Amino acid sequence: MISDKIPRWFWNNLSPNLLFLDVSYNFIKGKIPNLSLKFKTMPVIILGVNEFEGTIPPFLFGAQNLDLSGNKFSDISSLCEVNYSSPLYLLDICGNQIFGHLPRCWNRMLNLASLSLAYNYFSGKIPHSLSNLTRLKSLNLRKNHFSGEFPSWFNFTDLIVLDVVDNNFSGNLPSWIGLRLPNLVRLLLKSNNFHGNLPLSLCNLRRIEVLDISQNYNISGTIPTCIYKFDALTKTLNASEVPDYLKDLVMMWKGKETLIHGRNLQLQRSIDLSCNRLTGEIPNKITELVGLVVLNLSRNELTGQIPYNIGQLQSLDFLDPSRNNLCGTIPFSFSQMPRLSVLDLSCNNLSGNIPIGTQLQSFPVSSYEGNPYLCGDPLKKKCKLSNNNNSIAVENGTENEGENQDRLIVQDLLFAISSGFIIGFWGIFGSLLLFKRWRLAYFKFLRNIIEKPL
């Protein structure tokens, strides 16, 4: 909880033989002086989560791992002042206040394997000099203002993570993604301006565990049927296979953006194609991705039925195909998904009975609303057998509506009978009371009937 400036003498006495420096998670303020220091070793320097500001001094780029995240740095142009081949392997400057275009001198950082520029204010296109980072395994550009199409030179065959969420990238989804980036484990393209169809080359991403192309709004076409080739999602992998600096992931989890830590990679197995214009049916082959934990297909234009064997996805915790044009019944195989904790089937054209005896009755009514011909618990709509006694259907929308209609008919009939009785009774006997001549004539008529001999 140190809240102060680091005195100049501290920086002046840094040794060229420094191995490790960690002052992270404090409230240390001020600027770091531009020293002429060049490290003889390759130190790990962690200054993250403080209040350092100003320009990042070039001597820091002589470290092996450099963590400057969560500060107030505003300038990275000093990168171009490095006049030697930097040993820098990991550079994290996310969460600062850096504006403008990226420097064009990344050819001095040939050893970089992990580069995080997320949560800044960078703009413009990705500079061509970034193509020199042939050893790059993780590139995180999340929440900036980068724009333009993905450059044609983008060819990082060792890349494991590509995160460009929440930028202004545009153009067709690159058809070369699955060819030039075959080792991707996480591909996060959410909230950009991409359009066009999902390229078939996506199916070459056999190691993919997280695929998020949501909220681009203009991606159209169908979901590739070759999606079953995502080998990593067809089985459980050991978390130790992924390097430590790839263990954290920011993703939409149960409706909110969440930072997921640690080795529990089971929570990081997801496909999110929501908020686009995808058409066609949900491929049956998607049920072969038995390691999938999150599947979000909501807010598209998908048609057809939910795959009958959806229950094969026994690892699934989150399923949302809401706000599409899906039809047919809810497959009974949902009973084979014991881990399912979030389900949203709302606003489709599903019909028939919600399968009984499964966990489907434990979900809220909102999970099923907007399907006018769906019935059964937990909905208030009650199901009735159709005429052929083979299928379950809702009669006249809901049973309650039918009961209300019957009740109104009975009420109208009783009102008509009562009105007729009252009008008839008073029409006859009221006249006898009011008119004496009529009354005498009526009683005379009755006496003649009574006295008439048999």
C-alpha cells in the first residue's frame, strides 16, 4: 500500500545485473526517468497496478518480462529509441492512457512472444512492422480504436491467442484465419464491424477452445457444418498444456463480462456467435463438441429444429439459442445435461410440451417466453392432447384462454334466459295489474275453463 514517488536515487542505483524487480499493486506515482542503463542480464520487471505516468523510458525494454499494466502511462514512442535487439519476451501495457498510432519499429522486438496493448486508446491500422514478430504467441488488442481490415501480411503461425474485442476493425472475416493461424486456442473478434460469411477455413482451427465472433451484427450465412473438426472441444485437455500467461481470459459469462483466472480451463471452452445475421439450421455435428461449456447462438436468424441429440453436450453449462426462428419441440435429450445451469430458449417458434422429469422445470419462465405454442411447467400454459392423441399441443393458445371463453358463453346464456323470463313475466302479469278490463276478462276466462263440464 505504498503511496509515494520513488526517489531518483533508487533508479540511479539500479544495477545492470538486476534479475527481478516487483513493486506492483501499490499507489506509486510519478514519472520514471530516462536512464542510459543497459541490462547485462534479462530481468523480470513488474510495475503493474500503480500510478506511474508519462513516457515509458526505453531502458525498460531491455527486460525479459515487462509488466506496466494498470498505470497512467501516455506514450510508448520511446520504443523506437531502442538501438539494439531487445530480449523482451513478454510486454504488458494494458490499462494505461496511451493514445495515437502504434510505433512502427517493432522490428527491434524480435523475441516477443506475448504482447498486450488492451484497454488503451490506440487508433489507426496495425503497422506492417508488427509482422516481424514471428515468435508471437499472444496478441491482445482488446478495447482500443484500431480500424481497417486485417492486414494481408498477418501470418503468425505460432499464435495461440488473438483478442481484438471491441475495436473498429471492418471488412470480411479473413478467409485465411484457419490457414495462417492454425494453432489458435482463443479467437476473440467480438464487437467489431466485420461482415460476410463465416469462412470454412475456421474449421482448420483444431486447437480452438474459445471462439467469439459475437456482436458484429452483419455476419451472415450459415454455421459451417465442419465445426465438428474443433478437436480440442471434443475432449478434455490438461490445463498445464497452456503457458501461464495465457491462463486468464476475459469473456461473457452468464450475462456479464468476467475475468476468469487460473487453471480451470473447463470454463474457457465456448462458442459465441450471438448478435449477427446467421441463417440456416444449427448443424447436428455441433453435438460432437462434448467438451463445450458455453454455446451462445442468440439473436440471429437461425431456423429448423434444435438437434435431437443435443444432450450429448454433457459438459454444457450455458446454452442460449434465444431470439431466432427455431421450431419444433424441445428434445427430451436435455435430460442428459446435468451441468446445465443457464438456459434461454425464449422468442422462437418452439411448440409442444416442455419435457417433464428433467431439470427443465427448474429454469425460470423467462427461459421459455415468446414461444406461443409451447406449454407445460414452468409455463402457466397447460398442454392438451391433440385429436390424434399422439402429440402434445396447446388448445387455442392456452387452456386458461379456453376456460375464460367458456365462462363468457355461459354468462351470456344465463343473461339471455333471465332477461327473457323477466320481460315475459312482467309483460303478462304487469298488464293484468295495470288494466282492470284485461284482468276481469282473464279471470272470467279461467272460471269458464274450471266450470266447463268434462
